[in-house]
Amino acid sequence: MQFIDYRGTRIEVDEDGFLADPSLWDEDLARFIAEHEEGITDLMPDHWKVIYYLNRYYQEFGVAPMIRLLCKETDFRLKYIYELFPSGPARGACKIAGLPKPTGCV
């Protein structure tokens, strides 16, 4: 496993940078991952709408939502989600939202 250094603490991540323990996620860690792992320096309200939705969905169902459900529930088109998260909803948004690496489509 790999680690990220966050506020003097080593946090375990997988080989793609996803949290090994999603229970460690909070908004400050999301900001850190966004900036240091995804190059997103300022999370705007639309970013948070996606992040919170993904995090809540994962907390309830234990998996990432399908992409069409993400688009429907946020009222964002997929193209716009890619503008918010250039590496995509699975690689970027799910990582920032504290989810483990999705096994299928998001």
C-alpha cells in the first residue's frame, strides 16, 4: 500500500490514490486530495454537490452510483462533471469523495 501525508499523519491509499479507509474522509481531506492528487485548487459549490452525493450514496449502499444516476440526481450533464473533475467521475470525483476505487461504472 501507499500513503499520503496529511497534516502530519500518514493515510493509507491504494495504488491509485483512493482511501483504504473511507471512514477517515472529511471535507478538509477532500480539499487536500482535490488539490494534491487531482490538481483542483478550489472546490466550488457544484464540486461539493457531486462530492456529497457520491459520499452519501456510498454510505447508504456501499458502492458508487451508476453515472446516469449521478447525472440525474445532481442535474449535471456528464460533460459538465468532466469539466468539474477532469479525470472523471470515477477516478477524480469518487477519490475526492472518499470512496474506494469503483469496480464498475460510476
